[in-house]
Amino acid sequence: MFTSVELEEELFLKAWGLSRIKTKKAFFAELLRVYVRLYEQAGVQSLRGKLVWDGDLAKVRETRGAGSR
């Protein structure tokens, strides 16, 4: 897809420089991936405190074993 966009040059160059991505195309692809991920995380965070877990934490910890992460 081809798109033409007017950007704030200083902001764009700063963000692109921080990314260490070599091409503009790759930079915008990563930018869109990050935006989608943040948007999805916000949706999950809105559920904080609203979900109920019915389980036995001690049993889960016992099953998992010491030191496994």
C-alpha cells in the first residue's frame, strides 16, 4: 500500500533515530505493530480487577516446582 503523509520532521527523525531501524518502510511497519500491541494491552488492562479466578495458588505453585519460571 502506498500512502503519502505529512509529518513533523523533527519528531519523525528523533523517533526513527531511537529505533535503529534502517528503512522508513521497516520503521513504519514496526510503528504500526507497536501501536496495535499497545492498543490491545489497554483492552486487557481494562479488565484488571474484574475477573475472578477460582483456583488453588498453593497447588499451582507446588505443581510448578521451585525455580521454574
